[in-house]
Amino acid sequence: MPSLLAVAMALLLAGCAPEPRGLPGWGEDRLSEAIPPFLAGCRRPEAALPEALCAEAAALPPGDDAAARAFFGNRFTPRRAGEGLMTGYYEPELRGRLTPPGTPLLGRPEDLVEVDLSRFSPDLRGRRVAGRVVEGRLEPYPDRAAIEAGASPAPILLWAEDAAEAFFLQIQGSGRVVLPDGSVRRLGYAAANGRAYVPIGRLLAERGEIPREQVSMPSILSWLRTAGPDRARALMQENPSYVFFRERQAAASEGPVGSLGVPLTPLRSLAVDRAHIPLGLPVWIETRHPVTGAPLRRLMIAQDTGGAIKGEARADFFWGWGAEARQAAGVMKEPATLTVLSATP
């Protein structure tokens, strides 16, 4: 239960809510919607958020945009991260089964070792590698082609009916698999093989298969399904990155778990490069809606990462799940300006 001091402070702040300079649309956003995902990060040690700040956020009246605006406006200092690219992702739903045929969806292999390099040097904050130990040395883990050929002892969790959908499930990092009896299995990100992510859309554009301006998830899926299984498999294997999953128990209304270790919130969770933006911090974004073209300016919480998300102003917008989320995420490729809100000392 929040202390009386924290409640009093929240009420006091509600009366003096400055608009951070250079953040157009700040006064229009429903900032109270960002409080629950922010508080979720407060429970994670990776976020390293000040305890007093978290207590203050917990004391805010639910749904009170003015109080939330005062909280973020008074307790955080904006820092422009720069202009970059905003893409989108979602939690896909695909059809699968417990037995073959199909494309195997693999669990984390026992021989996979992940290393957080920041534990060895502060200069390597946000940098991680993965591999397996061979004769006492950490060696790179097999790439996608080798894993699909059986080079990993990873257990098979489920079988996906569509190879292209299974590939995009890995790109999204989590999803819902609908079995023949109608039941749903939730898969979450467990680990990756540590290989660099290569976007196959870029390869298709470079080879003239799809015009660069038309590259999107729908156009890539269409190409994979019409190219024939051999060509499709060869192209997908040019992306050496491979994601392993874990089964998780979760309510249908709960989002997938991101890198911060908390369920993602549709329209409020953001994937970032944690080498530049610490997880748990609020991030103000200025971009466009990928379907309507309308300005999209809102406060997000950095709660996830991704193999393709590299750079200070590179980010991935979590749209949620369902048909609308799939449509928006599939075509989002917009210029964006990111401003990180760091706790004021």
C-alpha cells in the first residue's frame, strides 16, 4: 500500500505538470496508460529504477492522465536519442500440431550458453554473445541451416503447419499456436543462437524480387509461398539467426513476455537496443501510423529487444495480437524520433 507521503506527493504533482520541451503531442497522450507497464518494470532488477520513483508511480490514481503527466514531466529529464527507423511487431497466431508433419518449433537446447559481456566490462553494456563450449572454449552456436539439419539437441515443442509462418514466429519472438482440437499453446522467447540477424526482405529487394518500397511482411510471405519450398527454404536459411522457444501458461488477455521479463502491453511496449536505451525507461516516440498515416506520438516503455534492433534511435513498436495488430506491424517502416526520459537525480 502506498505511503501517505507518496499519495500527497502525487496529488501535489498533479497541480504542476510542465510539458517537456520539444515533445509535440505530450498534452494529448493518455499518459496514465503508461503507468502499469512502467510499474511492471519496477519489479525487475534489470530495470534499476529508483525505489522512491516506483513508489510514487504506484500512488498515482488509476486512469488519472493529469497525475501521470505531472509524474513523468517532473520526475524525468528528456534526452533526444535521435531520428531513426520504427518498425512494428505483434504476437502472431498460427496453426500447428503435436506431431509431424510440419516445421518443428524448438525449445532451448541444453548446450546453448549465453554470456552477458557487461559482467566482464562496463564498456560492453548491452552486449551479449551465445555459443556452446567445445573442448573448454566458447564457440559460435550452429546457424539456422545447421540447426535445421539437426546440429542442435534442441527439443521439439510443437510442429507448425506453415514453414513461412514458423519463420515469422521466430522474428516476432513469441506467438500462439492453435492445435487441431482448437486449444491454444503459448510460446515465448527462450533464447537465440547468437548469430547476426539478416533481414530477408532486404535480400529480396537487392535481388529485384520485390521493389524496395514494397517490402513488408505480407509481400515477403507471398514470395515465400509462391517461390516453391526449396527456394523459400534457401532464402530463409540466409538469415543465420535462430530463435528457441519455451511454452508458457498465460491468460488470453496477457501479452508475451519481453526481454525485461514482464508481459508486453499493446501500444505501450517498445523494443530498443539496450546498449543505448536501458530497459524500463519511458521513451517518447514521434512517428506515423503505418496504416492511416496519422501522427503517432505517445509514451512507450522500453521493455524488449530484438535481433534487428540496433542503434540509438532504432525501435520496434509492439501492436499486440489479432488481425489489426498483424496488419499494422506487417507494414510499419516509418521514420521516427525517439526521446528517452531518464529519472531526474
